[in-house]
Amino acid sequence: MDGEGRKEASFFDQKRRLPSPRGDTPLARLQRWWGGNGLLQILLLGGMLALLAFLGANIAQSMHRLGMAPDLGYLWRPAAFDISESLIPYQAGDLYARAILVGLLNTAKLAFFGCLLATLLGVSLGVLRLAGNPLLARLIEAYVEIVRNTPLTLQLFFWIALTHALPPVRQALQPLPGVFLSIRGVFLPWPAIEAGRLMLSWPVLHGFNIGGGVSLTPEFAAMLAGLTVYYSASISETVRSGIESVHAGQWEAARALGLARGRIVRLIVLPQAMRVITPLMTSSYLDLTKDTTLGILIGFTEVTAVIKTSANNTGNAVETILVLLAVFLSISLPVSWLINLYNQRLARRGVIAR
Amino acid sequence: MSGAVLHRRLFPRRAGGVPLLNAAISLAVIGGGVWAAIAFFRWGILDATWSGGAEACRAHGGACWAFVRANFKLMVFATYPSEMLWRPELGTVLILALMIASMVPRLWGKTLLAGWVLVPLADCLLLSGFPGPRLMSTNEWGGLPLTLLIWALAYASAFPVALVLALARRSKLGGVKTLATGVIELVRAMPMVVVLYVSSLIVPMALPFAEVNLFLSIEVALSLFIASYLAEVIRAGLQALPAGQDEAARALGLSYWQTTLLVVLPQALRNVIPPLVNLGIGILLSTPLVGFVGMIDFLTAVRLAAAQEQIWPGCYGEAYCFAGAIYFALCFASSRYSRWLERRIRPGAG
């Protein structure tokens, strides 16, 4: 199978390098791309442009009527609102551009830790579901079904209601040593550099306050919990289907060659399973990043929330929307381009259909 | 291969260790399950209050199902007037009937297609109060009927757009192909919240002469949003079809459109019905986002009911259980159906 695959790959590579009969000048390539049916295509593209121009003109007119002038300069004017959590110093009066950067960093923070935790939980669940205990498998199946068949919005409302029902700091719950749950948020141990050495800083409860460690705001904790749980379900399904996609003959052949179990998994099964897992996992990460915008529903100040507040405060709605579109295009397009590239590479090797 | 075979391969039983671990895991699962079941049973049944007011609920301490009973109309139909409730009720029944009819392979055909066009439109008429003494504007619609209407209308109107986008993306004409790819990728790059927010602002500005209300803006945006995902599902079906089908039809002298409409699409669409169902589930589960731009959909109505802290303090758990159960019933049944269909279409897979 492996040798076959390689032969096929080199065959395809050879074929790709052959000059096409019509020549390979840029002009010929352009002609091939264009295809034919010139009139229809020009009409279609022209019609599309005309439609866009018409809508654009309408928008400009509406803005004019409402007394709004197109102006991206507002980004460099001071913003009058506060933001409840920020990775960089920020206060009311800083520039709108900085406020948006704060929102962007919050989005990035949530997306990063969400992907990390969802992967950890999802991979564990996916592997445990195949681990041979039928009861455990059914339990995980029930978890996956419940999580995937109720709206993420509902789950986020549940999590935020839960954080609001937590006790005040003085009576903070302590489910694990060093972990405090209170109405002011979640407090966790966190690595910190003290006196030049990397140490784990533990949160300590004194009176009305908790010091040390790291504190998560209730909104961030609810978003993180919601996204982690929701995406762990789909990631566990991805992992399961990836492992199950490897044909039984592969295991048997590897065992017949005398490979040990660990090496079978590492050398034979995982490389093949990853071909199924990688694109699905990447699109889960992308979806999770897009779903960080649901933070706006429960009061987490991610980038959409900041931009919406800016739009309300300045009246520059259309320009803020352009900023918003630019943000998400620059996140999504490179990732989907990478997924396409990966699939094309697999297709060229003859692993999946073109 | 079956799961059982795989389990043995991933974790082969060595003498002693694994059976013991397995037994321990089983015990832990049973113990945890029983504990959770008892806790839920006590909260939801034993200590629950089924009728009466908030005082009765506080006295019992368990779940306050009296809240659901008292607020049932508010949660399901939002503020729609009581004397006209037969309208949203009939509309909901029609859409549920359409969903069920779509699940019967024997009924797949032109009549069902007509149903998908007519039922959402009929539901719009019903909710609008036409013909009748009192007309209801779209921002007075709400609750579960609105959620189902938004879902059915957006899905049905996305379909033709998606067909065109999918065919265009596979076209041999570079301009058409690039245009379709651009639209699909642009829309798919956006989160739904952003699409809804942008449309609620931009659509009324872009069409100033038409009286565009929020409902229509949202439907337009959702339709385009769903179409770009739907197009990719349809494209996968087109890609999976053996090239021989296309070539044979062309060899018989059929034109591109004849080949596409008579040979390629019927087969390709039939093969992607399970992912179409899954996409439908996904859309239904994301409809609560329309609450963010000001529509009173089912989940928003439930949340408003739960927010009556003065009358019914702390009933969020009961309200969300109620909403969750309804979403779950709709979506779980559909996902089981899609799995069943998958096995029927491709025996041996999944």
C-alpha cells in the first residue's frame, strides 16, 4: 500500500511537470483559466459589479441623509468607554484603535485557551470512548449527544447563570486545592517569575480578597467553559472517526511485522488517522474562533463587542463594520487556504479523491 | 471495522491489569450515574413544585415547574395576542409536518419541493394575521413559531442560491468560478453574529426605497449565510459522483444543462441528504443568535420569562431545562434520522 502510494505520487508529479499541449505561457494559462463563453462571463461579472455599485451608492446616500461622513479617522480619537478586562493597559480616554486592539487580544486569549482545553478534553474523550469499556463509551456518547443537540447560546446562558450563582469571595468554593470559585470569578494557580525563578503562584484567600495566582472574570470563565465543552464534543467525534478510518488490515499487517503496540500507533495508525483528523480539527479551531463572538451575548468584551460599542458611540457604523470584516477575513482566509493546501497535497499523493 | 475490534487493538488485555481497571471504571461510571440520576430525580420530581406560585416553589426547594406552567404561553408564543394563538399554532404544526414529511424517502419529489416553497410563505401569512381584523407586524412575532419560521424560510430560500453557487464553483469558466469561490469563502469567513449585526445595519441602508424591516434583513443575511455552507455540501456531492455519469450523458448528446439537471444533480443531491439534515440541525441550533439583533425568538422569549426576578426569582435552571429539552428533541431525532439514512444510502458506512 505504502509503496504503491509512493509510485502513484511520483507518477502524478511527473504528469504535473509535463508541459500542457497548449503551452505554458502566462497568456495560455490565463486563457485556460478563463475557459470560454466570454460574453456570458463578462455580463455576469459586470452585472455583479453593477449590483455592488448600486448598493454602495445607496449606502453612501443613506449615510449622507443620516448625516454620517465616511471617516476611518475616528480610530485615532479617544474612546469614552471602559473595558472590564484587558491584557494591555487600557482606560477610558485611550484611542479607539487601542480599544479595538484590547478586544482583539481578548478574542485571541479566549480562542487560544478554548482551542487548547477543547483539544485536551476532546482527544481524551475520543480515545476513552474507544478504550473498551462499554459503560464509559455510552456515558461519553450521551455527553456528546446532549452537547451537540442543544444550542451553544443556551449553553453559554447556562454557564453565565452558573457563575452568577456562585458564592461571594469570602465563602468561595474550593473544589480543588488552589482553585477558588466565587461570584467575582475563577482563581487558579499560575506560573510566575519570583526572584528570578519560575514558580507556581497560588491564589490565597484573605478576608474579602483573593491574591496571587491568576483570576478569570466570570464572563471569561463562562465563555471558556462553554466553548471548551461544546467543541470537545465535536473534537472527540473527529478523533474517533479518524482512528476508526484506519483499516483493520493496517493493524494486523503491523502486528504481523512484529511491531510493538506503541510503535504501531505512532508509525502506522496515527499518520493515517491524522489525514482525516487534521482538516476537521483545523475547521473546529476556526469555528471556535468565530464563536468567540458569542461573548457579546453574555458580556465578554471581545472584538465584536468593542466594535459595536465604538459604532454606537461614534456613529461611524459602516467604517467600524469594515474593520470588523477585515479582522475576521484576516483570521479565516489564511486558515481555509491552509486546509485547501493540505487537502491538495493529500490528493496529489493519491490519498483522497481530487 | 467494529468498535470492539478496535478497542482490543488500542488497549489489548494484558494479564491482570486492564480487566481490573476496566471494572473500576465501570463501577465509577455506575456510581456517578446513579448519584447524578438520584440528584436530578430529587430536584426535578421529588422536591419539585408542579403548580401554584413562587411562594410554593420556595417552600419545596426543588425544581419550580410551576414557573414553566405559568409562563408556558410567554415562552412558546412570546407576546402574540391570546385570541389569535391558533395562527402561530397552525403555522408550527405546518412546519413540523413539513419536517416530518421530508424525512420519508417515498415522498421525495416535486410535491415536497412545492411544500418547502409554500409552507414557509403560508406561515408568514398566518403570523401576519392576514386575512383578519388585526394585522401583526413582524416585530410582534415571537417564540417557537418565529424560530421555526426563520429556520424554514432561510433554509428554503438558501437552496436555489446554494445550487447556483455550487455549480458555479465547479464551472470550467474562470470568471464564474472565481466569483462563486469568492462569495462562498467571504461569507464563510464571517461569524454568524457579525453577519447578523452587519445585515441589521447595512441592508436597510442599501435598500432605502424598500420598506426593509428587521425580519427581512435577517432573512436575507441568513439565506446568504446558509447558502455558502449549503453550496459546499452540494459541491461535495457533485465531487463524489463518478465522472462517468457526466461523460456518458454528454456522449448521449445532452447539453450541459440537461446533463446537470437530469443526470448529475438528482444523484448528487440524493447522496448528500444526510449532511443536508445535519446542516439543518446546525442552523436550528444557531437561530437563537437572532435574539442578539432584537428578534424575540424561542430562546430569547424563554430568557425574558426567566428574567422576571420579582415574580419568579431564580428560575433560570427550569427555564433553560425546558428550552433545552425542546431543542434537544427536535435535533436529536433529526440526527438519529440522518444516521439511519446514511446507512440506508451507503450500507457498510458509519
